[in-house]
Amino acid sequence: MNKLLPVLGVSLALTWVTGQANAAAEAGTIKVIRGSVSIERAGKRAPVTVGDRVMSNDRVITGAESAVGITLRDNTRLTAGPDSVLSLDKYSFDSTTHAGELDASVKKGTLSVVSGKLIASTPEKVNFRTPTATLGVRGTDFVIEVTDRGTD
């Protein structure tokens, strides 16, 4: 029994560390889908359903006449319209201090944003980019539209 305690302790520590790494990478959840929506993760593209998790570094792609609603962990709401490509380049959020970072790119299409706790707490750490501009967010609600096809 005494020989099993160190092994059990190491196993529990590894489980906790793995869980923390996964929680840190999770950015939010798919709340609404209309039409064709997929996520590109680690070079693989897959369709999504309501309730699927969105991770930091994911690329969310909507088809024609499609849209997706995503709620991030800090309650920021993102809505991507038809033919949109949204990359969540960086996302972190501490639910205790409300500190973190959001760095996203809109490659094409439209994105509506309703800010959450992160923008209210650390607006200087929230940036949205398009192929031609970077937006530092200081407000609460806004819409980005990329009319040029940009780059995929």
C-alpha cells in the first residue's frame, strides 16, 4: 500500500496538469448554428454542432447562407455571418481576476462582437485583425466586415 501512494500521487498530479492545460486552451462553446459551419483545428477540418468546444488557435469557417454564435468563457459573444473565416489566434481568461487576452482575426465575412468580462477588465489585451487593419477594442459592441476576400 505504501508503495502505491507515490505512484497514485504522481498520477493525480499528471491528471490535474493535463486538465489545467485543456482548460487553458478552451476558449468557448458553439451556442447557435445556421447552415454549414466547421472548425479547423491542428490542420483538420470538421463540422461542428451546438455545444462543441472552441479552442484557442481554432479557425471557424461558415458557408454560404450560414452563421455561428460562439460564447467565450468570459461571456464575450461572437457571431460570424455567411462566408466568414474567424481565427481565434490567442485566448486566455482567468475567471477569478477577469484578466486574460483575446487576439482574433477576421479573414473574410462579418463578425459581430458583444463584449464580456475580458474587454471590461483588460481592454488593451483585446485585438481583432482583418487583412488590412487591427482594431484595439475599447467599447462594448461592434461589427467587423471584410468585403475583400482577403486570404484564407
